[in-house]
Amino acid sequence: MKKIDLVYTRLRTEERMILEALRKRDCAVEMRQDSDLVLPLDAERWPGGNVVLMRSMSLTRSRYLAAILEVKGARVVNSAQAIATCGDKILTTLALAAHGVPMPWSFAGFEEETCVAEIERRGYPVVTKPAVGSWGRMVARIDGRSAAEGLMQMRFETGSASDHVGLVQQYIDKPGYDLRVYVMGRAVGGIRRRSEHWVTNTARGAVPERYEVPESHAKLAERAAAAVGADIAAVDLLETRGGEILVNEINHCVEFARSIEITQVPLPELIADYAIGVHP
């Protein structure tokens, strides 16, 4: 019987469904809450399963836990490198750029005045977002100089020193939706997220729809996941009014509770199958 450790923060719908799918496949699943784990920083072998499915909701916990467990010989899905890259939008962008993956232009700056000057040079509208963050939080569209000055001031005068970076991205005029492709080594399905608001996260009220992923979108999503080294990923795509497809972000901890009934993509079963498939 194969043994898999499932590391989690709290048992959400996703984790419960993955657990059920693993048990249906005769896996011995050890549930490990991230808050309970205290791990020595050495190379002593991990006493748990050979495969660890990382479902921690915390970027800090998940990347450190993955790094520690990998040194101890575990096969972690996703890896520490993939988690760290996907969890930081600047690192994600650099990984995509290094592999020639099409995406909106963007820049990073470290002073309020220089960021505003570069926005002025490139033209409005643009989007600013935190380098680290999820669910569309703190993402804002900048339509003019006053907004640029105010938002950049907020970026550089609030939070800790690690937050003081201006990440600015090209604004893409989407046709009322964005696309998400699920990749587990290969593209396995996707959703369309429709909203009247320009931010199309389901956490911000976007409505998920069924989306038959064309081969070109699937191959692009697979290239993006490979660029960041992710085993399992949700790749967010933006479609321009002219039909061009660009990679926006990559999520290392796939969430699907709001969309699985509509899309009919059996993600818990696919995640379970993938974890079993990489088991030595």
C-alpha cells in the first residue's frame, strides 16, 4: 500500500475531496496539519510517506516545509522551488521570460518617483499588484497620474521593507473573462471566469463557466507550468480583444471548491492519481 502525507492548514472542501480520492485508491494517507509540524533542520530521513502532497494555505509555511522535507528525502508536490516561484509574481514573471512564454509586459521598481515616471512613460491604464498575494487582493488599475502617485505612495510607505517594491503590469482589455487551465504534468481541463469587473477572480465574485481547453491554450499552460517547475498548477491566461493569449499568473496550490460542479473537471481524482503516479 502506498503512503502519502497530506500537509494542510485547515480541512477545506478541496482537502476533504482529495483525501477521499486518495483513500478510494487504497492509499494510506497521513494527515499533517502545518501548525503541528516541528521539524529538525538536518538530513535525517522523513519518517512519513515517500510522497508529500503540500496543501498548506501559507506561502511561508509551504515553501519552508517543502524545502525541509526535500532535504529529508521526501518527494514533495509541489517542490519548494515551484512554490517559491509561483508565490512571488516577480519570480514567476522572470521564470516565464526566461522560457519565452508570452505574457503582459511588466516592470519592478524600488522608489515611488521612479515607478510613477516609468508608468507615465509607458502610458495608462496599467495594473499594480503586490509581488506576494492571492485572491486578487490589493490589485488596482491605475488610470492617471494622481492614482499612480497615490498607489505608489501606499506601496512604499505601508507594510514591511519586503513589501516596498512597485510591480506594475500592462493592463489587458479582456472580453469580460479570463481563463484558467489546470496542469498536472499535462493540461487536464479548465474554467472560464466571467465578470463585469476587470478583476476576474472567483474570490472577487467572478462566475465560473465550463471551458473546453483548445490545444493551443493547453500547450501554453503546460509551457508555463514547466517554466516554474510545477507538478500541479492552475495557470491563469488572459485573452486580448484581438484573440492573443497571454499567461498572467500561476497558482501552486490549486483551489476548485467554487467551480468543480460547473466545470465537471474531476480535480480531486486527478490530483490523487498524480500523487500516486510519482510515488517511488
